[in-house]
Amino acid sequence: MRAIVLNAPGEPHTLTLQELPIPEPGYGEIRVRIKAASLNPVDYKMAMNGHPDWVYPFVPGVDAAGIVDLVGEGVTQWSKGDRVVYHGSFVRPGSFEEYNIAKAHAVGRIADGISFEEAAAFPCAGLTAYQVLNRKMNMKAGSSILIHAGAGGVGGYAIQLAKAYGASQILTIASPDNFDYVKSLGADIVIDYNVGNIHERVMELTNGLGVDYILNSINRKSAQEDLPMLSFGGQLACIAGAPEIVADFQPSHKTFTIHKMMLAGAHLSNDKRAESELGVMAEEFMELMVAGKIRSTISKRISLDEVPQELTRLKQRHVMGKIVVSL
């Protein structure tokens, strides 16, 4: 089978297209004939750093959609020909290959009317946003939210989810080139991260009260800077590093909650319930797509051999929405 492989940790351009043996599923696993996959920052970050559990040549890629090709021993919930989507573990061979092995309990059934490409575009980014707003924050209608990097994968889905949950004010941060795009997703106010003081702008827009929720996918430093922008009882979700210092960044009279998020932690935990939740959330997410409350944020479709160059572009932060690989 064709696969994009890494022979040693390195930059995205070191990935190459090679032929590998078709893998066999073990107990509790299924083999999926990949129809579509999508690119995520974790793909190039892990490629650069490597992992002690990897055996080279290693295939990256965590988002996948395809058809069940072979069912392993002990699997009763899936049959050959079923359409499935999943967020895989980055410590196992990934989705940038024609056949991939998945844990049977961690995948979701693709809803009727959802294409393989639309399905592959959401697991890592969409389920991160969904887990934050639905599972952790329990976002309430009439609340306000600030979403960093609104034009990115997580941000684009988070804006739509906030709209679906009835947010009264959706603020997001983006570059001017992406203003129209994030507004089309449902953002009410877009703040240019290159101009002025973001804290002052947010406090001005909220009459000095701050926002009820903040989703930060940038870094630890900006997460620290988010704390004074939270309203009383507000919640901050951090995907790329939680604040190191809390007391110095928040008035003592305010209460708040910080959520440290890592979707892939479900796989790393070896907790079957946590892994199964990934499949459950995927199916719930697709219900919102079928209902027209969330649309796919695919910005570009590529072939398997284009993965290295497009991961390089993603690393340079020049990407809006999601890049999907069609096999």
C-alpha cells in the first residue's frame, strides 16, 4: 500500500511516499480502507520531535475516514463495508496511508449525507472544540466567548458551535485577510491581533465585565494574558499550554475555572471509556452537521503525495480552515 512515512524525526519535507505492507488488525481492532484524512498541527509537531514508541518507518496522521475492510477478533459492533470516522492515537501508525488499523471501540459511524472528506476534516479540530464547549464548559445560551485563531481548524468549528449553543456575543481573533471567513462562520466581532491591545478591546466590548468563556489554542503566554479578560465565574480552556502563574493575572475578587485540554489524552490514558467517548462525540458532532448547524471547514483538497508540502505550509501558519487528503 502507499503511505507517507517518516524514517527519522524531522521537518515535514523529510516525509516521503513509500510502499508498505498492508497491516493486519489485532484483537478488538478493525482495518479501515482510508478514503480521506486531514492535516493537523500535531502531525508536523510529532514528526519533528518523534516518540519513544514509534517504530520506523512511521506513518503520521490522526484524522481518518473510510470503510471497514477487515474486522479483528472480538469485534462485534462493526462489519465489513461500514463507513467510519475517528481520531487516532499519534503513537500508533496513522492515517496517511491506504489502510489503517483502528481501535474498534474508539470510532464513530459516519452519518448519512456526510462525505468521507467532510468526516475526515473534523475529528482533531472539531472534537477538540466540541469537548471544550459541550463537555467541559457546558456552554449556556446568552453567554459570551472569545475564540483565539478563529480561522484555524479548532477556532472555525468553535465559532459555529458557539453560535449553535446560542452565544450572545462571539468574539474572535484573526488577521484581516480572514475577517470575512470567520464572520461567515458566525463570529460577531473580529479583532485584528496585529493592531492595538487585545485586553483593552475585549474589556471595552464587554463593558468592563469580560467574557464568560475563552478558548485559547495559541500558547501558555497568551493563556496567562487571557485571565484578566474573564468575567466573574468565567472559564478558560487551554489547548497549547495552561497559565503558569494565576494570582498575578487575575483580580482576587474574581472566580474562574481553567481547563487543560488534550483530545489525544484519551488514547494515552489507556482508558477504554475515554477512548469510546471519542466515537460518541464524533457521532454527536455529525448530528449537528446533518442538522445544518455546523458546516465543514475544508479549504483545500490534496492527494497523498502532497502531504509533506502542505504540512510545511500548515507549519508556517498560512492555512485557513482544514486541508483534506483524498485517497
